Amino acid sequence: MKAPLLAARNGAARGAGRAPALHDTETEMKERQLRGRGGMLSLSTIMAIVLLAAAAIAPAAVSAQALSLPEAKKILAELDDLGNFPGKDYSALFTIVSEKPGEKQSVTQVRIFRRDAKKQFTILIMLPEVNKGQGYLREEDNVWFYDPTSRKFSHSSVKENLQNSEAKNSDFTAGSMAEDYDVQKVTEGAVGKYPVWILDLKAKTNEVSYDRLLLYVRKDKTMTLKEEAYSVNGRLMRTTLFPKYITLEGKLLPSQILIVDEINKGEKSQITMAEQSVEKLPDKVFTKAFLEQVNK
């Protein structure tokens, strides 16, 4: 998910109206049935519900209006625009709940700070307590990991997984799929009840996390519902679902992301985003000194 937090815009060329949060879809009906009277759903149950809805992927009948490659590239550029905030800063609190077979459910919480105009980001780990104060910082093309115990910085990468989750550092950063990927072809299908364009993307560079992506984008508006990520040898690595969105600065941003590890079966993570903001941040937030100071 190079743009990993893919967004969608409310409006315009391919349809208008409010963002389809989970309650706008068949998924919410299934969720209410299983929830009962005030009961809480486990991550496994949530994943099962959403995967059930998303599994209804069937080739659609050939449409009289096929999508051309130039039009597909335009959609890709729109997705980039929706996920980026040039000229503004972005911050949010991300909570990542992960499950692995035979292990207790783990919770990671991080503060994300982004300055897209300069491709800068800072990630500050809040939970688990044992990792509190650790962080990541991007300065130009360098990604640093800070360990408050040793008080040292070491080189990292946007391709690395964040803590013990299925999420990668690149999932929390701004990016440009239009710059990093070529659209190879476009097909049609459906995710649940929604007709989608399926954009088949091939990486232009080895700097991205995945060599090939399949994006399932709603036809009526620019909104990604599902993403499949593949390795260089064509193996499906992970499936990502986007069941909930919020509106921020006129753009639709995911407020929940579900990531399924397709290699290590049974491993999955749910990411919930809260306190999303585009308020101006102090320059010091994007420095090594900031990570050092928050641990004093």
C-alpha cells in the first residue's frame, strides 16, 4: 500500500454523496446480526465479516464504457491527491490490533506526524509500554529508527513492518502511486454490491514495498475498497480492506484498515485512525531532537 492510507474524495466526476462508512454497506448488516445486544466483536469476527463481503469478486459483464489506460492513470493521480496534503501537516493517532495464531492479541499505538510537501514523517510509539518512546523519522531519503534505551539512531526503511503488526512504515507515509507504478491494464469486477475498476499496477522502482498491486476502486467515485499486494515472483503477499472512511478537509480518508497476511495464514491486523488533523505542526517535530526530547 504505497499510499497506503488511500483516500477517496467526496464528490465530483464519478458521483457525489456522503462517504460509505461501514453502515452504508452490507457489511454493517452482517456486523449487527453477529453483534447482538451491545456485544463486542473480536478482530477475527470483524475480519470474517469484511472478508465475506469483499470475497464477492466476480468478473462483471463487458461494459460499453471500458476504462482507457489514460483514464486509469487519472484515477491513480486522484487517489494520490486524496491521500496527500501538500502545503499542510497531517497528524493522527493510530491503534493497531494484531492477531497471530497461538499468540495473545497485541496492541500497538502510534502518533503519526507528516509534512507531505517535504516528504517528512515522524512516528512515535505510544504502546506497548515496553516500546514506548521508540520512533521513526524520515529526513529526505533517509529513514531512521530511534531507540530510547540506547539513545541511538539506526537506519531503517519504509518497507519494514511496524513493530509486531502486518502494517509497514510505508502505510503511514504520503506517497505517489502515479510516480511509482505503471498501470498495466484495467478490468471490471465487484466488491460486495459495488461495481469496481480493478487497476493492475506494476512497480517502476524497487523502492516500493510491493512489485505489483491490484486496486479495487469504486466506479461511482474515486474510493479504494480493496488492495492486493504481490511480490516480484507473483505471489500474493497481503490483502488490505478499507471498510470505513471519514471526511477531512473535503477528502475521504480511511478511519479503519484491515490487513490480512497471505503468507503467514491467520495473521492479520486492524488499524483504527483517530484524531486525524491537518493543523500546522512545529518544525521541531520532524527532527531527531524531537524524538530524543519526548523521552526525557
